[in-house]
Amino acid sequence: MEYYDWMIKYTPQKEWIERRGILLWLAFFFIELGAGMFFVSSFFQSVPGMLAGWIVCGVLGGGLHLLFLGKPLRFWRIVFSSGWQTSWISRGLIFVSLFLLLGMAHLGLSLSSGPTVPLLIASDILAFLTVIYGGFAMNYVNGIPLWNTALLPVLYVISGLWGGAEVTLGMSLSRGDISLGISIEVWIRILLLGFILLVGIYLISVRYSSQAGRASVRQILSERWSSLFWGIVVILGIIVPLVAVVNSFGFGLALTPKALIYAAICCGLLGDLTMRYLILRCGMYSPLIYSGRPTIPAQ
């Protein structure tokens, strides 16, 4: 890339999606998935679901996030410095750290003397903040219209809770707990519908927000990355789970083939992960000087 490309061309961001940036993409996904699992499971007092969510968030997601930072043993400087006043990465690490600490305390009490409601409420609040923080970290970047929209944190909340509910459903069915699965499925229906609506509204709003936003959406829907969007996000990530939801709504969860349910869960997670990839990959900085219709550099 030449320096003048920043002036006359749409410049794709690469720091958060190439090389070490791949770790951040995966970290955001697993942190929010694990926190979503904990949040959903807590409403049904499912200790196995909360424990699995804690592990996914803390070990898998948190580990990837520390690797992205480059100096894992120094992350405490971000947490305890004054950077939280301006940096969503710093705030996010604080949310994650406090959630893991209080969540561990709640799980410990649940397995021994019994849980406490105030501790559970505090853990759930921090779990929700953990789910939403990735969206705010990206929304804070003013130079990328695909990210700089208030709908992005909302989309990440819905997708994080939806993924958490899906995995919790799969765990309940693997234990033969149909009654818990039926209750969780109500959440999944609502969250799936919310995800479908928000993806459409999000892309439409960005499409008409600016020329750079239009270029990003064009990359997702009809140009280089369209096969990922239509093939994985729409067909696998939305249509397959929708088929499973309609089937269970018509025939009941107990009569729905487990293979279809597990396939829908895997496809839903894959669609969510792919949508997050597209949002990171297609984020572009606006050119400062327009020369006709600026071209999009090859990625």
C-alpha cells in the first residue's frame, strides 16, 4: 500500500483480522459465546451450563485475547492503568476479569454451600457487559463506517446470547433434559428472529450511511466476500437453524431429530463466526479525497 492510497482509495483495515488479528476475531467470538452461555444458563439454574460458559470465556476466549495482546503477562497494566477511561479494550478486560472472578465465586458456592442471589445478579450484569464489549470496542472506531454504528453492539449482544442459548440447548439434550431444552428453545426462537432482523437492518443502515459504508456492504453482499455471506451466514447460519426451529415448533422438541438440532447449533455458530469475520474483514477507512469512484484495493 502506498501512502497516498489513504487519501483517494477505500483502505481496508488489517490490524484486527490479519496475522495476529485473527486471534482477536476468535477471542471476541469465544469470550461472548462463553459469557452468553453463562448468562442464559443462570436463568435456568444450570450449573453445568454456567461452568462450561465460564471455561469457554475464560480459558479459550481469554487465552486468545491475551495472545493477541502480545505480552500476556503484562495485561494487568491495561486493567489497572487509567486507559479504561478512553479504551474499550481496557474496559473489556476489566469486565471479563470481574466476570470470571465473580462467576467462579458463584460456581464455587453453587457446588458447596449454595448460591447467593446478589452474587448471581452481579455475575450476570458483568456477563452481559462482557458480551456487549466487543461491539463497543469496534463501534468506537470512527473512521470505519461499517463499525461506527450503534447497531453493532446490539447485533453482538443478540448473536452472543443466541450462540450461548444454542450451546446450552445442546448440552441439555445431551443429558436428556428435555424440559430444560424446551425452555431454552423459547429464547432461541426470539434471538434467532432478532438476529435475522438486525443483520438486515444493520447492513441497510450502513449501506446508506456513507460511500465507504456502501463499499463495505457491497463487498459483503455482491463482491469478493459474498459467497461467505450467502453460503455460510444465510444458508447455513440462518436457514438451517430456522428449519430446526420451525420443525420443533410444529412437532415439539422431543420429536425433532437430534441430528437436525445439533446440525442447526453447529451451523448457527458457524454463521455467527463468519458474520463477525466479514464485519472485521470488510471494514474500510474512508478516503479523504474522492476522485470519481475510488477503487477498492485488492485484499
